[in-house]
Amino acid sequence: MLWDFKAKFYDKGRNSFFLSWILRKENEVVTQLLPSNILEERRILDVGTGTGNIPSLLINPQITIGIDISYGMLQRAKSNHRNLFVINCNIVKIPLAIGVIDVVFCVGVLEYFSDFKTLFSEISQVLQNDGLFYLTYSQKNLPNFLRNILGEKIHFVQENEIIQELQSYGFQLVKKNKTFIQTQLLFRRGI
């Protein structure tokens, strides 16, 4: 699998000047939209955790679970974060009970799905009422078109489609931000 291969050098590649600048900006937005005190003592699910970037931003969660289809990425994530629980699974079939998660992160994942509706359905199952859902999607811009040219199949979605689909599951958009590569959306699931 491609992501298992990429796991061997993924973090090193992200340490290059340009990619580390992008990652630093993306992480700043996470902490702006979701300050760490909001995440304390919460049950966190990181969908598509990769090597564990999101868990590195969390302070004192009750539990953090990272799921990914790539066993190689999960091995890296676990070695980077010993308190991270990892589950190797297809993220459109999340093996968790209904309503057990307080906050779901889905960062840098949506662009790899041509049909995000199944993913949103799964997230709505595991997220408790009044839970938070932090989601990013890739914008149509030169860097993302270059990713397509370089072999990554990036699917571009319309923000209104995301919002409409999530509203059908009782989510409301709370905050929004844009960075160089991605748009970040924070939703709250209604009671």
C-alpha cells in the first residue's frame, strides 16, 4: 500500500522548509479554532491519523484514538505518541460504539474521498450529541493541482455540499478558517 511505503519517510518530508511552514500554519489554526482547554479530559478520535500530527497538539485528553487504513502510519503514530490508542481500519467503517466520542478530527483526509457521505455517516454515529467535528478540505489552487500532477489523486469538494450533508446529520458550522492549502471547518453536533 502506498501509505505504508510513505510512512517510512513521511515526517522527514514534512520537515522541509516549505512543508514545515505549511504544517505550522495549519497547526496554528487548529489551536485557534479549538483551544487546548476545550479538549482537556475529552475523548478524541483522529480519523486518518497518519503519523500522529493531531495527537501532538492535544494537552491532557481523556483518551485519544487514532484510526488509519495504513498500518505503517499507525506504527509511526504509536511510536510518536505512546498514549495514543491506534486502530487499523477503513475509516468508512469505524469500529466504535455509538456516541462514545466527544471530538472528531478529520484533517487532510477528505481530499482522498470521491464520496464523503459515508464517512460523515460514520462520524455522526460515533460522535456524541453536542460533540465537535473539526474537518479540513483542500482548496482548488496551484499547490493542490501540483499534488494531482505528482500522483496524489486529490478530490475537490464544494464547501456548501459539505455543510448541507453535515446539516442532514444535525451539525452546525461554528467556525471557519482558510490557510494556504486547506479550509478548516469546525462543526458542533446539535442535541
